[in-house]
Amino acid sequence: MKIIVVGGGKIGETLVEQLAKEGHDLVLIDNQQAVIEETENRLDVMGIYGNGASHLVQIEAGVPKADLLIAVTNSDELNMLCCLVAKKLGARHTIARIRNPEYNDQLVFLREELGLSLAINPEAAAAGELFRMLRFPSALKIETFSRGRVELAEVRLREGSKLDGLYLHELSKKFQVKVLVCVVQRGEQVLIPTGDFRLCAGDKISIAAGPAEIERFFRAAGLLKEEAHSVMIVGGGRIAHYLCRKLLGIGVSVKIIDTDPQRCRHLCEQMPRAMIICGDGTKQELLFEEGLERVDAFVSLTGLDEQNAILSMFAASRGVGKVITKVSRTSLLSLVESAGLESVISPKEITANQIVRYVRAMQNSLGSNVETLYKLVGGRVEALEFRVKPDFPHIGTPLKDLTLKPNLLLACITRGDRAILPGGGDSIAADDRVVVVTTNQQLRDLSDILL
Amino acid sequence: MNRRMVVYILGQMLNAEALLLLFPTAVSFLYREQGVAFAFLITIAATVAFGALCTFRRPQNRVIYAREGFAVVALSWLVLSAFGALPFWLTREIPSYVDCFFETVSGFTTTGASILTEVESLSRGLLFWRSFTHWVGGMGVLVFVMTVIPLGDNRSMHILRAEVPGPMVGKLVPRLKSTAKILYGIYIVMTAIEVVLLLFGGMDLYDSLVHSFGTAGTGGFSVKNASIGAYQSPYIEWVIAIFMLLFGINFNLYFFLLLGKIRTVLQSDELRCYLGIVGASIAVIAVNILPMYQKLGVAVRHAAFQVSSIITTTGYATVDFNGWPQLSRTILVVLMFFGACAGSTGGGLKIARLLLFFRTMRRDLRRMLHPHSVEVVMLDGKPVPEDTVAGANGFFLVYSAIALVTVLLISVDGFDFETNFTAMAACLNNIGPGLGMVGPTGNFSAFSDFSKLLLSFAMLIGRLEVFPMLLIFAPSVWRRR
């Protein structure tokens, strides 16, 4: 497909890289020559210098024949204008990043009147992810499939864990819960394990099951942490705003620390029930004064990755149960994780995932669609959800008779309201939703899983 | 420096060359020149052996940065020429290896300068290979290989930039591979059209192929001692003159033409300037040489042929312009330096650069009068980044320095200044014939081996636009980190 990206900032760069890797023809429009040159040197894409909202520049970039235009400049208005122009020129789909909460409330209007295919809001998406992590703090990360009927939870096995030294086929017998271990990270290695795989302390595993089963499993395995009832957030930006609103909605007490008095005032006006502290969140004095040692969870959301990392390390050393760090530069992710901070979110990655998911779904209007896509383990593993169309050739065939590609696992089948962890005797039926976990990237269709 | 990857790409280049060598081998068999065919087969075996040795292990780290790009391009051209010279040497048709190397470099760089005093006595297979190198070198060898195998980890742009001539290199479509395919598609189709038109003019298939290769790559090797003049056919002369001009135009413009963007093509500053220079030169020379040929039609034809041959840096000749009046000869020497358009197969400084020089010069003069004025250099109605302007100026500086040093060094051989200067100009700008002893009827055989190697090097410097060739001598390029 021909895809045009306007704006080569943090998200634009990740998107271009990701989409070019998937085999699309990418054109990047940016108003800085240096950005274009750097991108062209690094990736096999074409760069065009100019204002992305100008129709002449768009024509030069080939928008009239493009399948998709993604506007991710740092201005909402410019993004909308880009999409509007592109739609008039004949681009098939348009995606805009819109992050001002005021516009966010009128998304339906934007979508219908401006012909926007998708509006993405990285901050809101990041807040959503944070919210899920805080509600279920036992897992490092949690992704949902099939409208919440299946979850994929990531957890680290500590020294002396009940799971240490266990074979995977013993799991369900020992804990009386049916769960599936989909991915194991051991050091630098990433594995899709089979039944005779033996867990050991230090592994990071991803478990698939329904939400209730996951909770039961965590309780049985002694991994459960209580849900957070009080949260401290340092940095009062947009993510903090969205997150705070959500947390207040379920009755969690929230404390936000920010240095900017005006920002604090604004937050306070918007959310009178939250406690807003104006002060320097990097000062230990202040953190202790505000009860760092008594909160259940600590989230660092300042604009500086380094600051976030240090703050989180400090909070973790003070025994806060759940510490989440925001890291914008993905190159730092592995460094942060090696420093012992395991719950990390990266807004740009979340957004890029969202768009890649949309693009893949766009690509096949036939066959079974990719409904959901998550990139796990720094993009090395993908978890995809497909819906089975009636013309899928292997409907009704028992799974043990299908030869799947290596490094691929059918994690779950959702039929109606029921989530099935598939065994050899189960089979795929029409209208099922199938979750596949694989290190083999670029699956586009359910039939791609077969050898 | 990622040496493994550089070696790997070099190996791929050798494999590609082996593939290309199959064509002249087939030609040799066709003309029953078993000995020559055998020489080609030995060369293929040697090339494949070295190629396989280099590509035996795929390097883990496939990232190439700018310096690997430069090094790969420069070394590829050297290595390809060194192996491409083998058939001449093995058949003993050119006894000295230095001469063989000179001839092959001259072929790949589309120069067309020859050390042969007598062309027609060479075997058909070798002559075919000689001209075939023009065709391959014209568009760029690495660009060709890139259409088939992916060379780097997305970063092949560095290679394209080092090999494609011109101050600014851009892609036509997002994928490098598709861009290369489009360019080669246009190239092949245009060459085929020329072959057909030459066949209509009564040339046999072999001659029209060889001359089309020479025209397409703007090379200039002919299979006749008297070059195109040997055919005594105004039709053939006009066809070749026009096609030389066409191959001197930026290939991107043909792509735009295919897309129907005629306005973009017509508004190209470079194209207008190019055609203007050609038109004016033809007019002046035609008037100047009118007394020699009596008829206006003949004078215009000879003027047009020689002008397009020189400005596109091809180097075919229909008459011995060495005997023309001084004004015409001087115009031709000036045109040698102008060269063709950026992004074409021609050599020289390139019209786009000349326009940049001229416009920068104009800006600097205006700045003397209005010291506070701000002015941006424009090309095709778009502002040119200051880096590019500075780059073009730097290019000119280094280019002049190399020209001076070359003239100085080859003057050791003791020939007259006209010969030395135009020999340098003809090699550095990839033209072929110069004036004096190296004029259209002369050749380079009298130079010493040292001068021949130096001139071969000048050809490579000219074809790769100076920097890649010079940079392989910088120690920092070769340092491991």
C-alpha cells in the first residue's frame, strides 16, 4: 500500500520505520530538511520537504493515489487540515493525531464530517494502558483481546516463586486453573514454549486466559498484589490528566505533583477531587512529605525520560508496590528494564501499534481480519486477534491435524462469550475470534499461521 | 567501517559481472571466435571464484553508513575494471595489462578514450564487450545490482548517492529498488528504440547494438577506425546525434513525462539551459565552419553531431574536428567541462552544477552592492539548501585541483600542452577524444604506463564525481571504529 506520513517527529519516525518494515511504500513529508535527510539515510523511504497541509506538496507526494495519509505533526489543527486536504485530493483513508481534549469530545463529528478514518490520541491511549496496569498490578503489563474476554498478562518470576522449576504441562494440575504460557523471555532470548518447557526464576512470562482465571492463577501461584487504592503521579501533563480522571472514576485517591503553578491550577479546576501538589517532584523531601511510602502505586510522567527513570528507581527502593515509568525514547527501554524497572510504558509505541493494527486490518477486507494487535517484548513478539470468516478452509478440523508454523501458538479461541484455551481436540469454527502469539512478524491473515 | 559488508557487496558485484560477461561470450561463439570465447569463460570462472569467496558468508551486521557507501562504490568500480580487463589480456589482442585496464576503465566510465591504433582488427567478441561496458557503466553498476539483490539494510541510499551523478540525488518512488527499476526500464527501452532506428539506416545488427550501447552510456567506443563518419550516412549521423542529446537529459524527466507531467519537464531550468547551450553552440560552430563545407546543411549536421557528442561526453566523431578553426575547437573544449545534465548517463561538471555556480555567483555579486540583502539560490523554482550550494562549490574546487595536478603529472611524457590539457579534460570528463595527438583520429597509446594509470584514475574520479574515489585514500575511512 502507498502510505504518506506527515510529520517526522517521535511518532512519525516510529511509524515510518514500522510500516516500511511491513512492506509498504512510504513517503514522509516534513518541513525540516534535516529530518528528511536523516530518515532517507536510515530507511528506504522517500522524503518530501514542505508543508504537509499544502495541496501542492501533497500532490507531489502522490496523495491522490495514496491508500492512507497519517498526520502526526505536533499541531492538532494542522493534522486535521492535512487530512481534510488529503481526503479532497482522493486519499482513501486518513488518520490524524488529535490530542487536545476539547477536540476529543467531538470525535464523532470529525470522523463523519471531515471524513477522518481514525483519530488517535497517544496520551489518552497511554492513560488507558496505565489504568489497566494499575487495576491489576500483579502483572507487569496486560493486554486485552475479544473485548476483554481474554487477557495476556506479563509477569516476572522471582527467586523462590512457586512456579520456579515447574514444567508447563504441570501448571494446570498444580494450580487447578487452566492458563496458557505464551511467551517466555529468558535473558536476551524470546521463546514460544511447548509443554515440556521448564520455567525458572528470572523468566518473564506472558500468560493468556480469561480475566477471572488469570486472577485465580495469580492468587494460587502467590503472585497477586492488591489493586492500587492510592496513586502518586509526578508530572501533570496530558497523560496524568486523562489517567487521573479515570482513576477518580473508580474511587482511587490520586495525588499529582507538578512544578508549574498554572498547570496545577488548571488540573485542580478540571478535577477538584484529586489532590494537586505544586512542587518539585524530584525533591525527596517533598515526596516523603506527601507520603511516598504509604501509596500503593507510583507513576512518573514527567517530560524527561531520565528523570522518570531516576524517580521510579527511588520509589521502588522505598518499597512502593507498583511503580510505572514513562519512557519516550524506545532506545532507552532495554536500559531502563535492566535497571530493574519493569513496568514501562511508551506512548509513541502504543500509538504506532494502534496505527499498524489499523493498516493491517485495512489491507485485507477479505479473509479473516486482524482485529487486535499487540507488539510484545520490544516488538519481538506479536499477539494478534483474528476473526474467522466462514470461508476459512480449516473450519471444524481438530487442531492436532493442522501443522502450524514454528514459533507460533494458538493462545485462545473465543466462541460467543466463552474463552477456550485450545487443546489438540478443539477446532476453529466460523465467527470465532482466535488469538495467535508468534515471533514470526507480519501475519496478515489467519491462514498465514499454517505451514 | 563495516569491512565484512563492503567485501560482501564487492563479491555480489563480481557475481553480477560474471553474469554480464555471458553476453560477449555468446557473441564470440556466434562469430565462431573460439579462442576469445575461451578467454571470456576463464574470466567468468575467475570472477565467480572471487565473488563466491567474498559472498560465502553473509555478514551479520548489514548496516552501511555513508563511508561504507563511498568505499563500496569506489572499490566496486576498480575491481570490476580489473576483472573486466582480463579478456583483452588473455587473448593477447592488447598485450599490455595496463593498456587493457585503461581500455576497460574507459569503457565502464563511459569515457571512450582508447589506446588502440587500429580498432577494426580486434575480434567481434572483444569489441562487443568493450561497448557493453559503456552500457553497463552508463547507468551505474551498483544501481543495476540493487534492482536484483538488496544490498544494505535499508541504507542503500548512500550507495545511490555515491554512484548517481549530480548535486542532488532523489528517489522517484518510495522504494529504492523500484526507483532503480524505473530508471533501468527507461534506459533499456530508449536503447532498444535507437537500435531499431539504426537498423532502418542500413547498419547491421551488430554495429547498431554496439553503437547504441556507446550512445546510451554516452561512452563513444566505435568498431570503426573513423567512428560514425565511416558510414557516410546523414541519417545515421542525425539519429545518433539526437539520441546522444536524449541520453544527456536527466532521466527523472522521462519519468515525469511518462506520468504526463509535461509542465514539470518544460519548467526544468537544467533542461532549458542544456538545450540553450547546445543550440547556441551549434549555430556558432556551423557559421564558423561553413567555409570548410560550403553547404549549410552539411555544416549544421557536422556541428550538431560534434556538439552533442562533446557536451554529452560521448565522444563519437563524424569528422576530424582537430582541423576546425580555433573558435570552434575552443567552444568544444569549453563544452567538455560543461557536461550533460545531472542524473543522466553523461559526465562533466553537469549543467545543474553550472547553474548553481552561476546563481551563487550572481547572488554574491549582488551582496556586494546590498550587503544586508538575503537571497536564496533557486533551482526549478525551489530553494536549494545551503549545504548543497556549498557542496557544489567544494566539488568545483577539488575538481579543478585534480585537473591541474593531472595535467602537471602527464606533462612528464613531453607532449605539447594542447594534447596534455585536452587528454586530461577528455578523461576527467569521460569524453574520449580531445585535441592534438588525442584528437578524434588519434589515440592514447603514446602515453607512458604511469600516465595511462593516472588517466584511468582520472576517468574513475570523473565518473564517480570526485569524492568516492578520493575518500578511499582517507585513513579514517578504513579505521575499524
